[in-house]
Amino acid sequence: MNKTSKKWAVSSAAVLAAVSLATFSVDNTTTVSAATKKAKLSDTFKNNAKESKTANDKSTLKVAEPNDSPFKGITEPALADNQEDANVFGPGGNAELFNVDKNFKVVDGGLANQKLDRENNTVTITIRDDAKWSDGQPVVARDVEYPYEIIANEKSTSSQYSADYERIEGMADYHSGKASTISGFSYPDGEDGKTVVIKYNSLSPSMKFAGNSFIWSAVAPYHLYKDVAIDKLASADQVRKNPVFVGPYKLDKVVEGESTSWSPNKYYWGKSPKVKHITINVVSSNSIDKAIQTKKYDFTTPTGVMRGTSYKNLKKLKNYKMVGKPDLGYNYFGFNVGEYDTKKQVNVMDPKSKMGDKKLRQAMMYAIDEDAINEKFGNGVKWRAKTLIPPIFDKYSDQSAKGFPYSPKKAAKLLDEAGYKKDGKWRTQPNGKKLVIRFGAMKGSATSHATYQDYLQRWRKVGLNVKMATGKEMEMNSFYDTLQKPKQNKIDIFAGAWSLSSEPTPSQLYGEDAPFNMGHFVTKKNTQLINDLNSEKAWDDSYRTDKFKEWQEYMNDQAAYVASDNSYQWAPVNKRVKGFSLSNDNNDFWNSLSLTSSKLK
């Protein structure tokens, strides 16, 4: 999925995220099957207090980014691959092109408008005349095109490429190095003009929505990047030290991995921001509750990871309002079943790999009890997931699916059927050889540590010798660096998280050529089903809906990736803040905020 259209969130990128977990002591005798009772949250804090011009001008809006690792500091959306970078650079607008409505459909009125022409298979993007970067340079047509070069360049460090982009004429030749430009782009009024026309082999119904996997929904400052080799761009000063933005705020200061500071961007084309100073600081999961309770921060970043235990600890605070909506992301398990062929630039599945037997994968999912975890510690803001399409996409998410409810008996039966017989305490491989499974997980709070231990105990209860991949949880950046290697044998099963966008096509996560397909799951049927989602027939939404549900059923059967839980995207908001809204169609999150007092309430 080409991920997120929200102005205050991450650009149009698929991004990695930290896992949100809760935990409890293992009870090997209890099965919890009752659905978690969900909290009732509003996506908007309606504050009727009068705003204070003095507070807006003189005080600082203090925002916390809940995370247990330093952010990487990559400001370019085409190169960023984790949610944390997008969060701490959010006030700069994340280079977003389009406005959206409550259903995430692209509407006029943003940095640019788009027009789809099915008859001629073209997409025309028209930039508003007054659009400028925070250094005063105009946003031009080449800025719309250049992200595609960054993403598709054969030497690029971007993880965003997928075959969906090859519907653009000339993209395949550019990606393979046969051409130095992408022939499908044209500029009616020149590269420094305001209009770009993209020629496709065919259009897709997903193109109506921001965050789709065919149209990149962000711009890149060509004037700033043009003299930097694309393979060096992620480490360049233009990205890390002296970036420019198109949003309502400009970056004043970065403390590497720790914080960002912002003030209004005088060149911003839209509504002028009211708050004159913003800081965003990384706060660990073990410290975030106390930081809010002691009124150190106005709110947490809108797409920051806030756990169920935090909701329980914070929900009754008198001076904070809990604001939330169903999250576009989810936590998941992935299995290492292959490798990435760097020459052919495709994932290759090995059916004979350690985790290649789907019954083994299914058994491991039935052996753990996500319902019990969420019933005890989700506190209404997290619940067991049933498919890889989050329920916020109510049209496409198959809520009739059962997923993997806790059933150790079913797990044992599947293992027996697949030939994983017990030899003493542990099961062996079908060939009789020793079986040790390495579980990779990110370092987090004390509760996440105990949750991982719960998983290990439940897997061991059915006879599987599962150990932490490195003997302990891994720092987030190290964890994802390991998984994103073309071939790795340190991790067999991993607990990851996606922060998704507003269009659910899964090609950029689970497609054959997707770099984010870190478990390397590939089958002809999976490829066909993903392609069907955006075929010519898919313009019939009933057909597209059926194919989404067929894909979900297939992925649950294969169990190479399994969503573990869905949740609310929520934040505690201090009652001095006015204008806070997570509504899907709030295209002006940061510049809608104001303050009613100089100090936190």
C-alpha cells in the first residue's frame, strides 16, 4: 500500500513503525474468546475556550513523539521508511500534494489538483500558482516528477518502488537503467511550469484516492537535490541538515535523533499558522505517561504509537482530552520464507525454507492468545485483528473473517499433520533434524517485553523451540535494518508494524517486487489477486470489493503475514489546545491549532 494522505501524517509512503503491545502473565489454561469492548473516542477535541494571542505568539506548543529509538532524520518522503521521521517533521507538511475528503478521495484545493483521463490514460497534476518552498523557491512541475526518479532509480535507497509504477510509460526502462529519463512525463508549460501530464498504460480505480501505489502524492525540491547523486541523497545535508518544506512551518533546529523545532513558513500558500513556536521531542514508552501526567507536553504526535496501558493511565486526567479514531496501521507477524534478488529486483520465495510450510506458520498463530492480551491490557483501544486490511476500510475489510483465535489444540494438530513430531520436549523438522525458530522483535516498554515472553511460552507449550533472535529484543532501527537485507538468516518470524495510507492496495507491502515484503512471500496467486485489485474490471467496485476479500482469505490461509491487532490512533490533548482534529478531511492539522493559555492546564 502506498501509505497515507493525511496532512499531519506521513506523506504518500509505506512506512515502518514501532509495535504497540500490551501484556500479562501467561495463563496456560484459559482461552479468552470474547471480543474486546472498544473505547468511545471522538476524532476532534471541541474546545470552546477563547484563544490567546499572547499564548500563540510567545509560548511554545510542546509535542511528544512516543518512541524507544532515535528518529533517523530523513526529511525526504521518497527516502524515509519509518513513521517516526514523518512524525517529527510533520509541521513541514511532508511535501503533500493533495487535499482529501472524509473518504480519502482526492479533492481540489491542496498544493495541487489532479485530473484523471481514462480515455487517454493520463493523469494531469496542476500546481497552484502561489506554491513555494520554505526557501522562497516556487514549486514547479519538475518537483512533481523528481520523486519518481528517486524512487525508481536502480541505485536508489528508497523502499517505495513496486511494479505498479511500471504502468507509467518508460518507467520500466528507467528502473532497469536502460533509460536516463521517464518518457511518460511531459510538461505543457515547461519543467519550471505548473503542469505535469503523466502517461499510463492504463489507469486504476485506486488513483481516485490519495496514497495509492500509482501516483506519488508528494513533491521533492529538484532545485535543492539536482546536484546530489540519488544514491547519496539520503545522507546529504539537503535532506538531513538544511531541508526545505512546503507546509505551514519551516524547520528551525534538529537535535539529531531527539527533537525538532519549528516556526511559521512565511512562504506557505495556505492559512497562516497561529502558533509561532513548536517543538517535538522523542519520549520513551516508559516515560510518556509520566510526561503527560506532569503536563510536560500538549499532546503526542497524531500518528505516534500510544499503547493501551497508557490509555488506562491517562484517560481520567482532568486537563487532557483523549482524542482518537480507527488506525490505518496495524501490528503483524511476518515469516522469513525467502530472499530478495538484487539483480532481478524481485523477492524469491523458497518453499523449502525453515518457515516454508504454511501449517507451521498457521500453528504458530493459533498457539498465541491475542484476545487475552487485548482483553486484559488493550483497554478498549486495541483488539485482535482478523485480516491484513484494517477495519477502517469497512467496504474492503472482511469482518466475517475469523483470523487466528487462540487454539493450542488446533496448533498441535497442524504441527502433527505437517510432520513436526515431538522428540522429547521439542518438535523436530519433518526430516527429523533439530528445529530452532528465531523470533525478532523491537525493544519497547516493560509490557512489550513481557508480551514477547508470553509468545515464547505459548509457542513452547505446543513443543516449538522458539528463541529471541539475538537473545533479546532489538533496537528498532537495527531490527528493520536486519529485515531489509536482501538475505538474512538471523530472524525466522518477526513482530512488525505498518503505518498505512488511505488507499488499501497491498502491492507495496506484499508484492513480488516490493522491498517492504521483508519476509519475501511470493506466489503466482498472490500476484494475480493484487493485480486484480486495480485491473480494468476493478472500476466496478463490487468486483474490486470481492477481490479484496478473496485476497484477505488467501493471505490468512497462507499465513506468511498475519495481522495481530488493530487499534485506535489516539492522543491525549491538553485542554489549552484549540483546533485539534484527527478527522480524515482535516487537511490543515498544524495550521488549525491555537492556544488558550500560555501554560499547560
